[in-house]
Amino acid sequence: MPGAAESHDQFGGSGHLTDSTGDGRAELVAGAFAENDGAGAVWLFKAGTSGITATGSTSFGSTSLGGPAGLSYFGDRFAN
Ligand SMILES: [Ca+2]
């Protein structure tokens, strides 16, 4: 799993299941809105035949999508 746990990241403060690969198995998206002093980040965990796994997981923040740097609470909530 990429990244390092820091106190008060609020990892898992938000979550969403979605089949982002179209294979019929839902991947887990988990947010940590307080990551890096409130910049926030999101992790994507793949779903395999045995369930959701941290192997091959990825993470990204607001700037990866062209969003603002700094305090933005990226990953605070997910749309349905
Ligand atoms: Ca899938």
C-alpha cells in the first residue's frame, strides 16, 4: 500500500465501492481527507478473485487531477 501512516490522517474516513475495471468485482476507494495537513488523498484497492487486496493499490491527491495544492480535504466524500 503506497504512502505512510501519519497521526490524524483520517484514513478510511470515507469509502466507496465501485467496479472501476468493469470485471464485475467492486474495487474499494478509501479517502484520508486530513493526509498531509488537510491536502487529502485517495487510495484505490483492487478486487481480485479472493476479494479486495492492498497488492497493486494506488493513491493520489488533488494535484494529480489538476486540483489545488494544500488544504483541500481531497477524498472527504465520494459521490454515489
Ligand atoms: Ca473490478
